[in-house]
Amino acid sequence: MLKSAFILVFLSITVSICAQQRQVLINPTYLGGEKRNYYGNIAPERLDVLWKCHLGEASTRVSGKERIWKGSGWTGQTLLYREGNQLWLIHGGLDHHLRKIDAENGEVAWTYRFPDAIKGTGTLWNYQSGGEDKLMIIQGSRRDTRYSTWYTQNFPLRALDAENGTELWRYPVLRGSSYSVDVDASALICDEHAYIGLESGIGVVFDPHPDRTEVCGNFRVPATLQQFRLYHERDRERQGQNLVTESSPALLGDRIYFTAGSGHVFGYHLKKRSIDWDFFVGTDMDGSPVVTADSCLLISVEKEYNSGYGGVFKLDPAKAPDSACVRWFFPTGNDNSAGALWAGGVIGSPAVNDATRPPWMPPLAGFIGIDGYFYLVRQDLCDTLSVLGPNEEHRYLKPKLAAKRWAGQSISTPLFVGDKIIVAGYSGVLLFRYNPDHSLSLLERRYIGDVESTPFVYNKRIYIGSKDGYLYCLGEK
């Protein structure tokens, strides 16, 4: 009798734990989490194609012209979660559809159509409703090109139920000083509040819980808790209406950091509920801020409005937001080829090996320049010579270069997973190994079409979208 009672209690506890952890979030948002610095657990040794899922194509409007976009764009990282013994992917495509995909074989469970192309990466959020565990997907897209940017009913940010793809709410984005009302960023969830930067140049805090939304016509809208500008008036004089924020915010301490297209790294203080840290770079920044193990930020810089080079900053936000907070700056080369969309610098986010670094491996950072090179630098060591910053007003220390390899032009973000490094771009996917003698070996290169998306790695599988119209699963056959 005692044994039976014990078994019943044990089963009750087990069921309770399973109910509370029905969904295990593996990659819940862009670059793994609130610090934007986790890329997966175990990388493969090869790049065999295990399966591919057709994403299709659809039209969108760019600079007033209709374009056909295929497959997966920037940032386009696949979200991953486990439910029971089942692994599921959530992926947004340029064909306007969000999909739930079986991670084992690439079969699609459901699709939901957005108003336009989905370029960015979504965010998964576990919440409670009616005493049950629920899983929500918060995903942005480009605006509906059937309407003007001044149209007041643009709802490019939406939430869906992960189980069946039903819509939970829509969030409106209104036109302001910026020319765009798209949403490329991934929301950051902190204490049941969502934080995100919009391409309208506005940062917003809103309540994502569907039980607290309000009815608006045929759908529901979450409550906006706060809005703040991610630009200054003087930025409009320098950059006109190009004030978009495309990056995903990162959490460090009591601040959430935004890299804004207006040329600023803003720190929003959670307790003060206002921006109290503002590092001025003076040029467009598209990559997301990445938090390092020593509580600094890696910031990628494009070359557009600056007289010098683009590249990557390491900033210490514990210091005042001026030249004193710069640990180092690494400039990358320019690309003056005819018709190039970007003149130079780094468009994607930098990466760090802090999360899965073997004990023998030094702290490294990696990034891909528009000049076509993959740069591997030491986070902790600098050269004796200094370099000019992006605006050529200050000189900064330069980190020690560990390796430099030609990878082809790219706007994707590289991944560190153990001793492996995955680099993707327009010339293919490259798999490197960082060796104990501190050399870098190329294990394999595979071309799967033009890649702008950032991959994710789990259990020796790489999930990555391409502009050839497919989502790929690469690994060892």
C-alpha cells in the first residue's frame, strides 16, 4: 500500500513537472536569448543536405519597384523548441508565410500569411492563460505594400499560438520621421513586458499577454506601455528619413540596449524607464548588440554616413558613453564594386564564443565584413598600434587578429559552437574548426544559393534558410 502511494505521488510530481515544462525553448529568439550570444550545442563535422523545405516566393516592393523574393532573408534565423519528444522549428519566409516545421524531416505543420515578406526572426514566449501553459510566437514583417506608409492600419507585428498558428493579436506601427514602418527586430521579453525597436525609429514597450489585449475590429491589439524615440533631431539633418531600427535589443544588467540606424547605441534603464546611456557612432548600424562574458557589448558598424571605416566596437557600458567606454575598435575593408548595396563595414551581428568555449580556447569574436572576409579576433588582447574610429575623430585600441579568411560577401552572423565556426554568405556555407594550436581549418564548404539568414545549430544539425527558395537542414548523413 505504501509502495503504491509512493508511486502515485511520484507520478503526480512527474506529470506536474511535465505540465509546467511542456515546451522547452532551445532557440527562443534571435541569437539564442536576451544576450544575443548563444548559437547551439553540438556542431556537425560535415555539411551534407539532410532535408530541405520549400519556402516559395512572393512579390514585395523595394524603392517603388515590384520585386520577387524567394526563400529566407535577413536575419531569418530559425526558432527551435521541444514539445515532448518532438522538435519544432518556427521560420518566417520572404513568401510572406510563417511556418511551423518538423525539425526531423522538414514537413510543415501549419502556415500563417503575413501582410508582406518576413525578413526578421521571431520570439517565442511561454505564458500562462486559464491555468494552462501556452506558447506564443511574436513575429514582425514588412508592411502591406498595398497601402501607403502613412496608412494607419499597418499591423506588421503579430502574435500567433505556436500549437496551431491561430492569430492572438496585431500591433500597429505608425509612420513618423523615418521612411519605414516595417518590423525586422526580435522582441525581448522581460518581466512579461515586450521591448522592441521599430523601423519607424521608435522603441516601444507593450504588454504581450493575449488575455489583456483589447478588441479592435476583427482582431485584438496589445496595450502600449511606453514609446521613446531612437534618434535625435540632429540625426534627421544628417540622415534624412533613414532612421530605421532593424536590430534586436539585448539585456545587460538593468539596461536594455538598442543599436539604432540613427547612429546611436541607446541604453534604456528598466528602473528609470528611460534612456540614460547614449553612445554616438554617427552611422547606420544594422546588427544587434551582443553581450560578452565580461559584461561588454559588441557593436557592428556599417559604412554609410561616416568618413572612415565600418567595423566592430567593443564597448563597456559601465563607463560614460564617450570614447572612454571603447575597449577596442576593429575596422574592416570597403567594397567599392559597382552597384554594391553596402559600401563596407559589418551588416550582420558579431559573434562570441563565450557560451560554448572549450577550456583551452581563448575568448574570441568573429564577424563577416562586406569586404568578403571573415575576421576572427581576440576579445581580450589588443595590438600596440591604435586605429581611427568610424568618424576619424578618435583613436582606439585594435584587438589582436587571430585569423582572416576569404568567405565571400555576407550580411549573415557567424556561429561559434564548441571548437566549430559556421560562416554563411553569398558564396556558400563554410564549416571551420579552431584547433588547439590556434590555427583555423576549413572542414567543408557547401553552396546552397545566396544566404543572408543566420543559421542555428542543434544536435549536429544546422538549420539555415537560403534565397534559393528553401530552408535547409545540414549535417552528417
